[in-house]
Amino acid sequence: METRVALIGIIVGDRRSADSLNDILHEYGDYIIGRMGIPYREKGINVISIAVDAPQDVISALSGKIGKLDDVTCKTSFATYE
């Protein structure tokens, strides 16, 4: 199955969503290359980037689940190489 590399940018505005987010990321853990989280205390948010290598439909499902969480914003960028 063909996979794609993508970067998922996540901003968490409410820490109460963190457990749900972590559950989702654990569910897709086999596809995650790396993760970086930065707490931005001055703004009261957390900025997270997730690098993934997965089939496009898996990446879309992951992004969709994250985007449905309360007070969480998610954007996905795909690598353009062949």
C-alpha cells in the first residue's frame, strides 16, 4: 500500500482535550514518525507537530478525528515529492 509523508500541526486551546488527543495519537501510533509538543504558557495553548508516514486515507481519518475535538485546531500538509 502506498504511503505519504505528512505533517499535522495541532493547537490545543483547552487542556481538557489532551487526554482525548493522546488517545487518538496512540491509536495511530504505528504511523507516527515523530512528535514535538511546545507549551505556550503566555497564551495558554499547546502547539504540537506530528510527522506521519501513512496511506492518505489514514492521514485524513487521523486529522478528521483530531479536528473534531473541542478547542483543538488541526491542519495537515503533505510532502510533494514522488
